[in-house]
Amino acid sequence: MHKVIAFYDDRVLDHEPNIDADFLPERIDKRIRHLLAGLPIPWKYPEHPGRLQAIQQLLEKAPIDGLRIEGGKAATHDQLARVHTTSYLSDIFSLRGKNAWLDVDTTAVSPGSIDAAEVAAGTAIAAVEAVMDKRTQSAFALIRPPGHHAEPVRARGFCLFNNVAVAAAHARSALGCERVLIIDWDAHHGNGTQDIFWADPDVMFFDIHRAAPFYPGSGHLEEVGAGLGEGTTINVPLPAGAGDEAYLKAFRDILAPAAQWFKPDIILVSAGFDPHWHDLALNVSYEGFGALTGFLQQLAEQHCEGRLVFVLEGGYNLESLANGTRAVLSVLAGNSVPVPDTCGIAEVQTAADFHRSAFQTS
């Protein structure tokens, strides 16, 4: 059995919205154009193929012993329809091969986007299947477009299909998992995943994120699910400066007892890397991502025989995206779990040591 397999498929690079392209008439092209024209600086589509290429380049430059790379696959209509309505899927599929704006969140598609989104969702499924088949202890689906903002009936926030939700539904419907725990540590709240499993008692959704009004404005503390699913939605909204200590405390004090109560059969992670300070949202370090991964490994070993799957979400600074991803993969591959320091303490100590002799008296 492998320690970790990363799943990647070149077809996800075919999603490449170009805001200079001609989009479908009579949708919301004019409104989007007006919004972009009012910005003080030129706007480029932030979710681009270079995100995954940056991860690839770093892994080639600094390979990880024990990491295996495998290809992905496209999700089927039936697999997508477990979490998205058939009318939404019909509308999305009608845009195959076209340029179109989908909503005022500036979510757009290019001619290759629908194929790429099918592969993204299917590759998340492939990662779950590999773990459930015991071919690997853990897996990471390196995919785009991301998914956690996609709702049952709507594309949002650069997301077309909700990849982690599709994978969770597949684990339950086809792979014998009764209870699935989804942890979302992206800086932005996973509104789509929350919406899909809002009343589902068999999927626990734990989301730690920067608090509203930060996009998408949801994820308030009081949002806990409804009906039979009341209590299986857990939101931890944080202020802008929060970092490693806040994330780890939330995992220890909230996630751990919740998992103990829920007893999942598999743990899925919506792993965005925009909590790193390079993305100007929160203050998590690379060591912090590694430490969080180590914590989740222990949680998975305790409750579900180590079954742990990561699914890539956001992260738009290429340096922090690549290094954050590598930090996670390194821990999953069996390397030591880092202990994050409070930001700046080591540097202050170095400066103190450097200057100390200047103030000593004979």
C-alpha cells in the first residue's frame, strides 16, 4: 500500500476563461463588463492553469520520496447528479465548447471548461476510490476548477461542480461509507458544500474560514444545519489576522470532539491554500498546513482506519499555493509533522542574539 497518491489529469488545464474573449450574448456579459471597467486596475481571471503548473514545477524541483502520481478520470452525469440538479447540469452541459459568464461572481467558462470540470470531479472520486480500495493510505486530488462554492443549482466563485461533495456522495452511494466528514480549511466559506448537505445527518461539514463579510458572506456561527442534519454543520469564522494557533485550537477543541461523536468512515478535506498570508486573507504558514495535516492523519487513524482524502480548492498566489500543497503531501508521505512557530518569534530571537553584544558592559 502506498502512503500517498496524488491524482492529476492534464485535462483540467483546459479550463481557461479569457475576459477578453467574446462571450455569449444576452446573458450577463454587459453587467460583468461594466463591473470590470470600474475597477482601478486591470482584472485577470485569478483561477488559471498556472496554479496547477506551479504545483507541478515545485514537485519536480523538490520531489517527495514515496509520493506516487496517477491520472484522473471524468465524472459521469449520474455521479454529478447526486449533488446537482438535472436542470443545472443540462444548462452547464449546453455551454460545452463555448465562452460564457455564469454569474456576477465573475464565474466564467471557456470552450474546454465543462470537460475540465467533469475531470476535476471525477478525479476527486478517483482519489476516494483509491483510499477505499486500500491502494493508498491517503490521496490528494490536484484539480481545478475548484468546487466548494458550487451550489446544487448554481455555479459560484470560480466553481462549476462541487468536487468534494460529488466525492462524498460517491463514497456513500457506491463505496459503502455510511458517514462522511468533510473539513474545509479554505479561507473562503464553502457555501456550496454546506448547502448540499445542510439537512443531511450522515455528512458532517466542518468549515474554518475568514468571517463575513469576506466572500461569500456565509458561514456564520449560528449556521448549524436543519432537520435531521441539525448539528452536523459546524462553522468557525475567524478574523483576518488568525493563523496557525487559531486553526490548531479549532481542530483540537471543536473538530476532535465532533469527530469523536460523529465517527466518520472517511475524512475528506477541501484544501485551499489562500489562508496563507501571501493571499492576504489569513495568516497560516507552510508549517501550519503541515501541522494541520498531521492532526487530520491522527483523526483519521483514530476513527476510520486512516482513510483521508484531500481535494484542492483555492489559493491564488502561486508561491504559497505550491509550497502549501507540498507541505501537505510531505506529511502524507510520512515525513515528520512540523511544529509551527508564532510568526516572527524566531526572527526576533535571531535579531536579539545579533544585537546583544552591543549592549553588554564590561
